[in-house]
Amino acid sequence: MGHRPPEKMAVAVSGGGDSIALLSAMARYAVDRKIDLHVITVDHGLRPEFKNEVAVVTSLCQKLGLQHHLEYWSGWDGAGNMQAEARDGRYALMADWAYAQQIEHIAVAHTADDQAETFLMRLARASGVDGLSAMSARTVRHSITWLRPFLGTRRDALRLYLQAAGLSWVEDPTNRNRDFERIRVRDALTVLETLGVGVDALVEVTSHMRQARDALDWQSFLVARELVTIEAGAVAMDLNLFRAQPVEMMRRLVIHSLKWLSGSYYPARRDSIARVLDAIAEARTVTLEGCQVSQANGRVWIYRELNAVAEIEAEVGDAWDDRWTIDGP
């Protein structure tokens, strides 16, 4: 996995072919490196047949001598993007469980095919460098490090591995439902392959984009050291130095400031950030991501919006708004 393996970690398994292959591979990896491996599955309560997939995972865990933990999610109210809500809920549940188990690393089974599909979905949304860099092999979310060891491996190769190992899996019926964007993109990839725009080529493009993203992030860090200060929990930036930056650098300074203040994992949408930059150029106050952006005394100020934190409470010794430690009698 590129780093010194942890003493204790988990693997997320749904029962599909990719995750069953990951479980099998991680079980061997854990034995070789004496890792205390745990298995976590999340039931979203959206498909009654999912119990059959859970049974496949449980059976394999018993054969491998691993504990299998099941979490239940019921956070969808029927509105919004069901897949996105389920994904976010799944990550939050797994992170909470891992924290309670003192587990800091969870492996997930995203493949090269998933990477290519993600790239095309973000391309359709006219994403910038960060979006087109798609998924990283190692990310931190909810204070948990998420590992994607199969990000360079094709889905077909994993099926061949499963067949050779005599392992069974369950195909998710939603993988044939063209109501979902990812499935339509998956179908489109079969056409793009004939034009030379296949999974391998798209994965290579995401690698190039990640290198560009890393370079821009490093430059953002250097620029931030020159013009950013933190005062009473607010981000303050010298207005003249800020305006002297390229548009992409101004974008990144605002995005990172908003993410740090709001605790949001995902950056605000590109058009929303464009409106913030317009407001700064016109010396207007604007609200985004539970934060306000304004100008005063020759500086750009980014700080928490009152309405976003008015109802937040915390006990003494806890973190208020995930940033301030409450102290007192």
C-alpha cells in the first residue's frame, strides 16, 4: 500500500465482485504482515435482496476467521440524489464504527474502471483540475484514512482472480439500472474504447491531473504563508496581494479557507466560488458554505456565518463547531 501497514485496519465489503476480491486479497495481506483485520458492511435498507449479499460476506469471513460487522443506514428521505446520500451516509457510519474500534484505516474496493467513470462524470460537470484528478489512492475523511489498493486494477482482472480462487460474489442489480448516471457512463465507456478513449487512457489522465493538483496545492501553500493570517478563528488575507494572484490561485485560497472553516469535505461548486470572487472584486459581502466573505481594513475576511453556528452546543472540554475547545468551570 505504499506506506508502513497499520497494526489494525478494516476492509469495507458489500458482497459485490470488487469488494469480495479486496477482502480475499486483504486477508492474505493481513496474515503476512500480522495486521488485525476487521470487516465492515453497510446495509442501506434500499434493497431487500441485499441480505443475500451480506450472507456471502459473512460466510467468507467465517472461512477466513475474520469478524464481520454490519451497520444499518436509514438516512434517505426520498429526496435528492439517493446514491450520493447513501455514499455519504455509508462513509459516516463506517468512520464512526472505526473510531469506536480504534481503527484509523479502511480499505475500499474502487477499481480503475471506477476511476475512469468518475473522471467522465466530472468532465460532464465541467470540473477543473481537482475534480478531474478523480479519486486518490489514499485520502482522509471523517478523520479516517481511506485506502484504495485496486485503483490501478481493472474490474475484469478481479473477476478472473475470483474465478481462479473459486470465490463467489453477488452482482448488484443496480449495476444494470440506466437511471443512474454511473451506469450510463459505464455504457458510454464501451463506445469510447473503440475510439481509443478507454479506461487505461483515462486513468493516466487522472494521474496527470493529480500531479497538476499537487503542484497547485503546493503553490497555494506558499502563497498562503505570505498573505493569510488567522485572527480570532477567521481567515484574513491582504486584499492587494490577493488580487495580484492568478484566478486559479484566488479560487484555491477561498476554497481551502471555506473548507477549513465549515469542516466540509467537498469544495463548493465552481460557479459558487466564481460568485464569491465577483463579490470580492466588487467589495460586497457574500455567504457560502455557512461562512461569510467580506472586506475591511484592506483585507479579505472569511469567517463563520452566525446562522450556521447559532444552534451548536458543546460541553466543557469538547470542540464547539469542531474548531474551538470549550474551557471553563
